[in-house]
Amino acid sequence: MTSDIYIKLNEMGIDLDKPATPAGNYVPVLVIEDMIYVSGQLPLVNGAIELTGQVGDSVTIEDAREQARQCAIAILRQVASVSDNLKNVERVIKLGGFVVSTTDFTEQPKVIDAASELMVTLFGDNGRHTRFAVGVSSLPLGAVVEIDAIFQLKKKRL
């Protein structure tokens, strides 16, 4: 399964290089027993935020979806760093999405769907997860989207 994931990543042009370092006093990823908790990930490309603004105003849904996809890639980088390059991932449990949007914009789920779709593409039914998608007034570094995640590791065999 894992080699299939890397084949799919390669076909999509996604490289799970080094994960981003925290921008504050927290850990980016934490493993407790068989659970992986990933702190909110921003859509950093080459270490920078490429798009700022609000969905429903200066940012289109499609542009915001690409930002959500970049957040999902950042999540996968963090998870790969603690799961033997995704080999030990059992399933995606939850994604939590924040979208900077105008007060009358109500399609945050469509934005975060881009991250959810990537997880299902890579992990199949084990990529289906619980989720929330909410609108917010601002995010760190002016990002349009931020997503956190919970994954489950495979049980270790004795």
C-alpha cells in the first residue's frame, strides 16, 4: 500500500521533502501510542505564503482549494517524518480546516474538500475521515487556509 501511495504522489508531482519547522513554541507533530497529532499546517511553498486575502472577496474558491491542497501536503510531510515515510499509517482520522473568508461566504467545506480528496486519493477508504471546516477572520502569516490533522498508526506486531 505504501509504495502505491508514493507512486500516486510521484504521479501528482508531490515530493514529501523535509517538513516545515514550527513558527512558534509548539511541536509540529506528536505521536501518542498509535495516534499522530499534526499541528495546524499552512500552505507554505518554498517556505513562503504565496496567496493572501479572503475567500469571497479577493481569493477564488479554486485558489483557496489549492491552498488547502498545499496544507494537506504539509500534513503528509509531518506524518511521513514519524511513520517511516507513511508505511505505518493505518488511517486518517480527522482534518480540521480554517478558511479566511468574508462573513457572507459559506462554502468553506468546498475549500477543505481539496485536502480531503487528496487523503482519499492516497489512502483509499482509510483516507476517509471526520472533519470540520470553518471561516475565520485571519490566520498566521496572512495564510488563506490552515489545516490540522489526526492519523492512526498501524498496531505494532509483537
